[in-house]
Amino acid sequence: MNWLQRLPGSRKEIPGFEWRLLRKLPLITLVGTLLPALYALNARVFDGGLSDAVVLKAVQSADIVAIATVVLHWTVVFTLAIGCVIVMVMKGHGYIADAYPLQEREAPLE
């Protein structure tokens, strides 16, 4: 059983910005993950001669900010990937799905 049949006369559009963006997403993900990690590592390495309690508070705050930034960044990248896939599908060939009969009415519903 053929689920979808190609629409006669449909044409596929040329790839555009969505493919360029989709190819760059792994690098964008890597850079966006490493920068907050470097920020958190920087807070651990350079204590600035402060007391242990202040350093611990700064490290914990840096960790929270880094984790929140990474989660936000991954969410944005995943959303962009979904958008690129949607645009790719929409630019593809048109397909005919199974039709269903419309029920004819004598008068409109009110």
C-alpha cells in the first residue's frame, strides 16, 4: 500500500538557508557548550585571594549560571533544528494523502 503519492506537477525547491544553518548547528552547539564550561572552570581556577566561603559561593553561582546557559543554548539549537527540518519538508515535493469524502449539507450550520 502506497501511503503517499507524489502530486503531479509538483516541484522541489532549491535548498537555502536552512541547509547552511543545519550544517553549522554541531559547531554552534559545541561552542555554545564550551564557553559556559570555560566560565565555570575560570571561577574554580582563579580564586582572587578571597576567603574560602566567598570562593565557594562564587563557584556555585558560576556553576548554576553555566548549567542554565548550556540548557538554554541546547534548547535553542534543538528548536532551530526542528525549524530547519520543517522548512526542508515544506520545500520538498507535494504529496497526496488519502482523501475523505465531504458531507454535503442543504443549509449551513448556525
